[in-house]
Amino acid sequence: MIDRARLESIVREAGRIALAAWPGDGHRLEHWEKDPGSPVSAADLAVDEYLKRELRALLPSAGWLSEETADSGARCTQDLVWLVDPIDGTRDFIAGRQGWAVSVALVNRHRPLFGYLFAPSRRRGEGGEFWKAELGRGAMRNGEVLVASTRGDLAGARVPAPKLAPEDADLVRIDQPNSIALRMAMVAADEADLLATLRWGFEWDIAAAALIAREAGAAVTDAFGKPLNYNKLDPRAFGVLCCASAMHGQAVARLAERAARYSA
């Protein structure tokens, strides 16, 4: 159906385009706010244009949904759709920090088939961190098979977060990248046990990472514990919960009251 080698090369080139503008390497970057609290940079737009051109050429039958492209809704009539965040973690990108990645997923009838993340500023000696997954075929990072966290108890779980709520004092905070996709990937790599958000978010932020985490053995749902669907007319979901499968029920129960309150 698709040239996997070409797809990987496209994602890698997108990462190189972003890296060539990254302030962490001393580059000057034009950036601004699309809306208050929503930063964007010239690099986001350049990567978006490159991916739009190359991915559409790779699979002309697929629709398109990207953070940096106006959405017409026409994609909803198509079974195959690209879900793209050209630079997930733009705040870290603009600040010259490493917590950002290019995120690309191909969705078929509301389910991700392929998921790719490329974080070229990380593990520079290995050419960056390259994560990929294919439905039913597992997940890998830099060629190594991923096995997600298998922790069974919520207490003591490692959570990438800047701080923890008082009711979560029994959890263990670890450093977080700005990219939510990379935080989910940390669960896939058994570098974290739990990632949870309690806000409305967009499909392009999580589609690739959700497949990577699931193929590694993690549980991935919305904040209420319900399955995530993609290529909806309204491309949002309330929260994402990515965690070791054995603790998913405990996590859903702990978040239930807050999820109901914040989503109202």
C-alpha cells in the first residue's frame, strides 16, 4: 500500500528542515503567537509545507489534517488521512530545548496504521531519536523494539510533569519534554509509567505517539478511559491517558472526578 522506506525518509528530512532552524544550534528563528498562548514559528510552517507536498505525493488518495493547515473538513469523506504536527513541542523548539519532535500518522477509518516521531535534537550521536510503529507489527526507537512500562500499582508511578497535584503526591515526578507525543513515547519506552492530560487536545498531537505506545503494550485512551478515534469532524478529544496497561483502571478511577469537572 505504501513505500515504507520513502515514508521514513520524508519524516527524517522534515526533522532535518526543523533542525536547520532550531535556536538550540544557534539559529535565529522568526516566531509569533497564532492566538494567545499558542506559539508558532517559521520552521513549523516550512516543515508543514514540505510534509504536505511529499506525503500527498506519496499517497494521493489520503486526506490531510495538520496543526498548521486550515481544515476544510473534506478529509472526513476519505478513509485514509495524514495527521501531522510539524513540530510538536513548539515552546521547547523556540526556547532551544530538546523536547520537540516531528509527528506523522496515517489513519485508516479512524485508526492509526502508521506512526512516526522524529526528534533530531536528541541523541545527536545516533542521528536523533526516531520512533516508528505499524498497526499489529510493534514499535521501535532507533531500531530497538519497545516494551512499555508494566507497572501494576499507580502509587509510585513515574509521571513526566512540571508539578503534581496534591492528590497525586504518591506519584513520582520526572522531567518532561514540552512535546506530548514524546511524553507518551516515554511510556512506550518504559521511561515513564503514566501520562495524563485533563484538557481538550487535538488529534494531530497524539495520533502517532498513541500507536507507538499501544504497539509497545501501553494502554491509550481519553481521560475518561474511552477509546480514541481519529479523523472526526471536530478533531478534538478531552484529555489523553497513556499508561502501563495494568494500572489503567486505577488511573481512570483517580482522574474521573477531575475529568468530569474540567470537561464540563
